Amino acid sequence: MRLSYLHCFVACSLSTLSISLFAAEKNTKDKSQIEEIVVYADQTQGLSSTRTISREQIKKTPNGNGNITDYLKTNPHIRFEQSDKDGTRSGEIKPENISINGAEPNQTAFFIDNVNVNNDLMVDSEIFDGAIQVIPGLGHSQAYFFDGNLLSSVVVHDSNISASLGGFSGGAVVAKTKQYDGRNGIKLNYRTSGSNWAKLHADQQLQDKLQSIVPDPSLQAPYQPKYSKRFFNIMAETALSENIGMVIGLSRRGTNIQQSKLVSKDGKRDHQFYRFHSDNALLNLNWTPNADNRFELGLRYSNYRESKFYPNTLNNNVKDYHQAYGATLAWVHSFDSGVLTSTLAYDNLQDKRDSESSDVEVISLLDFDYEIGGYGDSRLTQRNLSFSTEYALNPFDWGAVNHAVSLGGLYQFSQYKFNRAQEVTSKVGSIIDGIYIPLLERELIARKGSADTKYQNAALYAEDLMQWGNFELRTGIRAERDDYLKNNNIAPRLVGKWKPFSQTGFIAGYNRYYGRSFASLKLTDKILALNENKLARYEKLKHLKTPYADELSLGLEQNWGNFAFNLKYIYRQNRQRIILARYKNDNGESVDEYRNGNPYNVNVYTFQINNIEPWKLGNTYWNTRLAFDWLDTKLSDIHRQLDPKEIVVLNGKPMTREEMQRRVNANNGDWTLRFNLDMALPEYGLSWSNNLWVKAAVKGYEEIRDLEYRTYDYGTHPQWDMRLRWQPTIYGQHKPYVQVDVLNVLDKTRKILKRSGAENFGEYTPGREFWLEVGYEF
């Protein structure tokens, strides 16, 4: 007899409540110490490999746009989806996708205040062919584009991850928003930068292209030589009563990017602006009615908007939105035997497009073509309702072994929906000698209508951190199941640490991580049916296996004097990842189908050394960290499964596609050397932070024409970012400040070859860039 998801979760909840009645009288925790909610299984995460960026470190870290991922650049386990930014697109403010230990970017899980906030509306644009213009175009793995000013910490979990966290095969990023900590105050700031404060490197061919800053047909702005950025933030925290505290945070980040717009039928153009805005807000209330209970209510809101236009279109300005709002209610209750934490959350996520028209006419002239009208409105929606609970027993002794046990579970219900309010139509005509000639009568491009689907998943986990003598062992297991793929996924989590000496520790672990939800594929299928797309088969989707990664890790920790050394090796085997494959059907037509792709392995080597206590030199305090990482992987079919026996040409030599993929490493950065140097002069409120990188040569291959490829090697690349901050105390709690960020201090760049049609030209990584921020705290 199969149990329903609700029955499974009720059973878990009852079991955790029953354990609360267990009298673990030894080592009883002081019930008056109920900590803020950070993340589940906090007491068993001592053996997890994590990197924490505290609020103080957020203040010190030089960065550009202040997104959550911008603070992760110094983490040796993280690669950015675009390992080398394009210097011609420095006006962007959208966060970048990241990869943890070589996994695909969509296999990174994001959490805010104990709640998973991934946006799963990542519909694959390759499926929709000509209809892509009627699908919202802002899909991003993060639901909320919070900036660092609204956060109290960011924790990256990269290996030996607790069984309390799931929904990834790469790793997890856990952000905690600011909670009231007993101090009343207001903090506000203004931050700005722009193209006048940044160096754009370009050779002559690129300089010629920059004279015509025209958007591309997908509404992207590939060339952004002129832009301006202005950010505003305010946060207030206060006590509403003796045991109720409140935090309110508001932020707006905006950028204006100059582009060239068609303004008349005779081809006249004018300079106008793409306008991007990212607005965020939060309200956190915490209530501690007594020593045994703590309640937290959090409201969050994020709205990212792009106002833009097509390169050769009249009467159709477009606005794309990536919106999210949600609420979290959490309760922490202290029993004599442990602490019960329960969290109820709701999130509504939307990607939508608003166009001025749903009818388009293509006009062909002798010297150029243009369009009148557009492709209508559409909306993708994801609604999540989740409940999670965990019971953490107080540590207790059983014989010679000390145990810290945590049990928990999660139930999540998701609803996905697509809506197109109007039918989208198109016609084609030509004007010759002033005479209009119809070439294609009006036809239907996309039907109006709606498509929706639902998804449920549940997880149970248990974990025990055992300690005896100089040995620690954490055993855990996580069981997951959803009602779409209907796979029973059992993920063991095991890690041990042996300290033969007080300053020496050896760590080894074996863990399995199951990947993110792919329920949005159900919605993709229904959108294609709405579009009457006959060349995609999805009836086999339910037979797909859930992607997962098996991890083996080995590590050495050594303290020597004031130095801490960390040497680590991680082996990941990524299996059953879901990819889009193309094949020929019986009629010879190319058909798309999702299927489980080939496995690939990742080897990650990291070495880190840092000082334990700050060095004091005069009145200054110094902290340093040196890190080296090497990532080895050959991921060859991440985007599409193609025929491995197909004959292709690489650098002028014919070979099979399989042989080409073996010869070329598709990873965009094998190794990175990182060095951090921070100085503080508390007497004068001065701090100076420096991040330095030396990045490996970027090697790979790209298609230059059908079935013909070339390799590239961009060489090593150094970069130095720094922040100088001055924040004196002028009276009581009044602390104005001014800080300057200089990104790429030495103005070192590397050339990235690009291809446009039959033309090869060079673009460069961003040059030196200045940011100015002023603020006031009181």
C-alpha cells in the first residue's frame, strides 16, 4: 500500500513531537537561550564544509552590483556561469548564475531564512523556436534579487552537506536576512557608478561596432558603452515592545543603458535608454513571549524590471519582469529534551512580459527591413507552499559516546502556470517604389490560452553527530519523493573527522545529493501543446531518473602557530542529468526530447591558508587568506545530446564529435589563485580590503559554422579588487561613512574572441571600474 505525501509528512511530524516527550535530562540546554533561526540541523553541521560571509565581511567586500552571488567570488568552490565577463556589458545589474564544484548552474539551491527560494521557471528557449518572443525572457535560478544590505550573513555549503539540505547536486547558498538584535537604529546609503568611471577596452573592429549600439533580436543589449547606475538602501530596526522587535529594509538599484532605437519608417534612429530596476523589501518581526518560545514572521518582496525595445521595431516597447513575494512564519520551542523548529512559507514567483501590441507586421524595403507591432503579453507563475519541521535533541551521552541527533521533514506543494492573454498574429509585406505588396497574409503565431500543472514533493531526514575521544562521526540519511518522476530517492550522508593531535584533523566523507525539481518540464509540454508544436515528445518524461551526484571527499586541517591550513580533495560523479536531445523521427524531422544524459566526473583540489588571529602592526589589524583551487572536468554535452559519431571539423581536421569532445576540455577555468588582504584601523574608522585573483587560461571550443569548430585559449589573467572605507563615530551611535571600490585596479584585461557571421573580432573583459558609496548609520 502506497502512503500519500501528506501521510508521510504527518508521520514525520508526529515522530518529532513524540521525541519531544523523551526525557533527555542530561546536558539540558538553558532554555532561555533560543537562537535566531539560521538553518536546520545547525547543531550537527560542525563537520559540513561551509564558508560564511558575515555582515561585517559584507561591509568589507569590494563588489559591483551587491547581489548575493557577488559576495562569493573569493570562494574556491564556486565558478560563475560566465567565468569571464564581457566588458561591453558592464551596465547590467542582474545577478550571475553560479556553479558549485563543477555542477550545472541550475543545480545550486538558494535558501532565505530556512526557505528554498529557487525559481524553477527555467523554460528551455531552444524548444520554442520562432515562438520564443512570446515567452517571458528573464528566467533566473534565484527568486529574490536581494542585495547585501538586507542580509546578516551568507553561507555556502560546498561538500559534506547536512541531510537537512536538499534540492541540488552542486551545493547550497543559505542567506539570512537581518533580524532585530536588540539595538535600535537606521542605516541608509547611496551608491553609484557609470561608464564615465569605467574603462572599456576595444580594438578597432570593436570600436566600429560600438558606434552602432543596437539591441539584438532577443532584446539583449550586447554593447553598452554608455550607462549609469544609482542604488539606494534604507534599513530601520526597532523594538515595538519589551519582547517584540522589527526590521524594515528597502532597496532600489537602477541602471540606464543607452541604445539606438528605430523611430521612423524611413530608417531614422535615436538614442534612447534601456532601463533596468531591481526593487527589494523585507519586514521581519520576532517575538519572544517567554524563555521557551520564539516566533519569527518575515515578509519579502523582489521586483526586477527591464524596460526595452526591439532593434528594428516601431510601436512596441517591452517590459520584462522577474517578480517574487512571500512570507515565512517560524516557531522555535524549547523542550526539556531539545528544540523544535517549524517553518511555514508561501512564495509567489512570476516571470512576465508586457508588450504594447500582439500583432506584428514585417515590412521589407530595398535597404532594410523593419517591424510594426509586437508579440503580446505572457506570464509564467510558480507558487510554492511549504512546511518544514525539525526536532534537535539536546546532546546526550550514551556510554562513552556523545550524540547530537536531529530529525526533520519537508513537504512542498508547487503550482506552475502559463498564460497568454491575446492571440499573436503576423503578416509580411514589401514596399517597392512606394507600392505595398503583400507577401504573406496574416497568420496565427501563437494561440491565447493558459496551461497549468501541479507538483508535490516530500523529504524526511535524520542525522546523528557522534563524538568520542578525538573522533567525530556524522551519519545521516535523506529520503525524497515527488509525484511527477515518482522516484524514491535515498541519499546517504556520511562524514568523519579524526584528530590524532590537538592541532591536526583528517576528514573523509561520502555523500549523495539529488538534484532540483524538474516539474516545470510538465508546464513546458503543455505550452508546446498550446502552440501546437508537433516536433517535441514528452510522454517519456515520467520515466526520467532524478539527477544526482555522488561525492567522495578527503581533507586535512592543520593549525601551526597563528596559521590555519586546509587541504581538500573532492570527487563528484554527476549522473542522470536531464538534457535536451535531438533526433530524427520516422518522417526525417528533427524532434526534441528530454532524456537522461551521460555521466561526467569532477575532481576538485583546494588548498587554503589563513591567519587565525589578526596581526597587529602599530594601531592596525591585518587578516590574510591564500587559496588555490583546481577543477578538472570534461563536461561535453551539457546543452544538447548530439550524435557522437557525427563527422565534424576541429581546427581544420576532420574527426568524430566524440573524439573532439575528448580532446577539448569544455570547462571555462581550470584553476584560480586567490589572495585576500584586509586591514583595519579602528581608532580612525578606516578599513582597507583587497581581493586578488590569478585565473587560469580559458580553454574551450566554439562552432564557427555548421559542423566546423575551433579551439581557443585566452591565457592567464590577474585581477585586483579593493575597497577603502572610512566610518568615524561622530556622536554616540551616529556613524557616517564613505567608501570607494576599485574593481580591476591594475586595469588588466584579456581578449575574448567573438564571431558575428563570417567575421571574427575581439572583445575584452572589463577594465578598471570605480564605485562610490556614502551612508549614515544612527
